[in-house]
Amino acid sequence: MMAAPGTQADAAQCGNGPGGFETWKREFAAEAQGKGIGATALGALMQTNYASATIAADRGQHSFRLSLEAFMAKRGATTIVARGRSLKQSQAALFSSIQQRYGVPPGPLIAIWGMETGFGSQRGNQNMLSSIATLAYDCRRPEFFTDQLYAALKLIDRGSLSPSQRGSMHGEVGQTQFMPKNILAYGTGNLDVAANALTSTAAFLRAHGWRAGAGYQPGEPNFAAIEAWNAAQVYQKAIAIMGRQIDGQ
């Protein structure tokens, strides 16, 4: 039987190398147009390039397999804590206002900020849309990144993100590295601005169950919100430890 229009047979097909990327873009753009994505975002999608560096990074995430001690050493936990304590003091008004509004203390926010971008110094230099489009095309995790790609296209249509936005290897952007779906849900303003990114991160944590005054170490109520931020157990535990040290506990 011939497939009816709009069925799975017409869906853009994933691939495992650059060869099919241009065909996939045309197929995906047709699907996206049918779902209401506008001309600006579709034009940006058609300008994307296959991001070989993103694929290489996606295949080589070895640090999450380290022991907790080795992971923290590799990520510079001692430096993050020391700098974090200083930033907690120098930006006390900002962190106080965030805690009053969202219930999230400075420690875990600062730990995430330091872990993700070295306090803004390493935000990535990849084209965000090319990275996400490549991962949506790639056969390893197309469903997850297709959702992220639709979110990115919506943000471009709205003017909230530029088609030339730079980010990290998987399309994360800003001071605390937000993916497009989380920008849609929790983003406040330009996330390359630290105050906006930290506020948005606190909004994410509260939306994932953070309760003011509760603990955030493993087994305590707020640890689940840290788990929602990043799925890697060594990352979660490192944030909890560094946050506690920054908060002076």
C-alpha cells in the first residue's frame, strides 16, 4: 500500500554521517512548515552545516564514567568552590533576591555555573542550530534532539535566539548551558547574561520540586531537582558537594 501523506513513511530519515544531511534538512523543513514553523527559522535551518565536531563530542563523553573524586578533580572543583565563595559575597544582592523568589540558595546555583561554563568563560563556540540539527538527524538520539530542534526553531521565529547563536557541542547556550526546550520553559532574557541565566536555573530547579529550606544532598528532598538538571550521577553528587562547601555547610 502507498503511505498516506503525513505518515511515518514521509518522515525525515536519520543518518550516521554527513551524506544524507542536506536531503534530511529539506524533508525536515517540509515537516516543520506543516507544524507552523515560520520562514525565518526554516531559512536558518537550511543554512545549517553538518557538525562533525558535535558528533565526535557526542561519541566521546568519557568524564561521566570517572569516579566522583576523579571527576571533581578533572572539573576543577577546588577552584570552583574558591571562586564561588568569592562570587557569593560580591553578588550577594543578586543571590539573595533569587533565593527569596525561588527558594534556591547560592551554593548549588554557583556550583552549576562554575561546572557548566567556568563562570561564563567557556560557553562554547559552535553554531547552536547546526549542532542541534545534526543531532536531530543523527540516528543515535533523534527523538530527544528533534524536540530540541523544534524548540530552537520556535525561539528563532520569536526573535528570542539568533540563527547565529553560539553554544557548546550539543547546542547548550548561555552562562549555565540551557537547551532550547528549557529556554522555552524557564528562560528569562539573554542567557549569556549571568543574572538571567542564574535566575532561569533557579526557576528550573523550583519547577522540578525544589523546596525552600530543604536539604540538597543525596537522599534529601532537593537532590531530585539536581538530578533533573543533569542525568550523570557523578555530576549530581559533585554539584551537591560543591554547593554545600560554597554555602559554608
